[in-house]
Amino acid sequence: MIDASKIKIAHNYVLVKPDQDFETYQMSGKETGIIAPLVFRDEQNHEVSAKQQHISISGTVWQVPNDLVFNGYDIWDIQDRHHPRRDTNTTREPSVQREIDSLRMDSVRFDTAMEVKVGDKVYYEYMANMMADTYGRWVHTEQGLMMFVKYDDLILAKRGDEIVMLNGYVLVENEVQEADTEGFIKQLHVKDRKTRTHAYAKVRHCGTRVKAYLELRGIRDGNQIAERIIYDPRHAKELEYGLHRIFDEKRLLRIQRKDIYGRVE
């Protein structure tokens, strides 16, 4: 079995030892002691696995890459040099398209600085676990089971009391909406975020801007973010599972700088 401290990573991946999957529920930052079931029964009384609902989305960094490779500029250069003619039905040569696809596969999605350090606790995309299963990114080490997480799947790093937002992410707390006729306070729920075109929020944490997005040519982040912003909630996601909230007692959303419309002074 290999020693994790001896693993060297060329680029784009971080070696992470995941935190233990959840066995109980946590509400508003507090442990409930209630056992989280691994299965449940659907409307047809079929047994359905609930394991995916309790997978950890955080872990400790054991190794970081030598560098991050962003191939967006090379891809755009090739696209400009081999742009299909609009007055014909021709497409790019297959070899050219294969080169573009290869560069895209070997690239991170964001042109950003590498800010993660060994020992950081990181939060990452839920899909990182499934990607590790699909592409065999798990590795057994002397220090335990670990996985390679692509850098652009990282959301934030926690270093003691310091919070370092990664990949252009901003952590926000939605402002409550006006009281309804019954006196209850309305909040922007998940179902509302799919149709609402804008929302107001308080910024809890923000980090370094993204210089370029692989799939959004010409888009780059602005330099300044105010304490209060107006943003596009259709691209917002909750940082944590609702039943496993341990990072903060409040429901926090993660968005990217590109989805911020403006600042509210």
C-alpha cells in the first residue's frame, strides 16, 4: 500500500481524504443524533437506496498539483484559425476537432490561481464522488482511502478560522423577502430559484476572481464585490445538504462571480 505523502501530482488534481459519510442528521449546525436511513420505500413500496443523500462533500487535502493547466486560450486560437465557412456546410477537419476535444479534456474549467494547501479542509462538488467512481479516481493509501478531485470541482478551503473561496465562488446568504398576508417571512426557496431572474443576498465570503471560463469565451470576473449584491439565483446551489448542515447554522448558497448582476451600495 502506498504512502500518500509520496504521491506527486502533475497538474489539475488534488488528493483528498474524504470525511466520513453521514450516519446521523445535523440541523442548523447541530447534531441531532437521529440515524440517517440508508434505504427508504417509494410510493410503489419499492426499496430505494438513500446512500447518495448522505455522502460527504468535504475532506482533507493531502497533496496538491504542481500547477493548473487552462487550455482555453489555445482552444480559442485553434477555433479562430479553423473556423468553418458560413457560406458552406463544411465543418472543421476531424483531426482539428479531436485536438480541441483533447485540450478541453486536459483543462480545468477556470483560469484561476491555485490557492489550496496541504492540510486544508475543502468542500467540493457532490458529483466529485460519482466521478471518482466512474473514472477510478480512488486510491488506497497507508493513511486511508483517498480520491483525486479535479481542482475545478473545489468550492472552498477552510484553513483554521480562514475561509478561502476557490474557482470564483462566492458564499451568500439570501435576504428574506417581505412578509406575506399571514405574517410569515418568505424566503427564496429552491423551487423559486428556477424561475426568479434576480435576488438579493448578503455576501459571507468571496475570493479571487476568475480570469477566464473555458466554456464562456470573453467572460471574466469583476474585481469588486460589495457586502450586498443582486444576482441570478437560477445558478445558485446550496453549499450543504439540508439535513447535513455542519459548515454553518444558516442556509448558505454558492454562486459564481459571473452570475452577479451588480452591487448594492
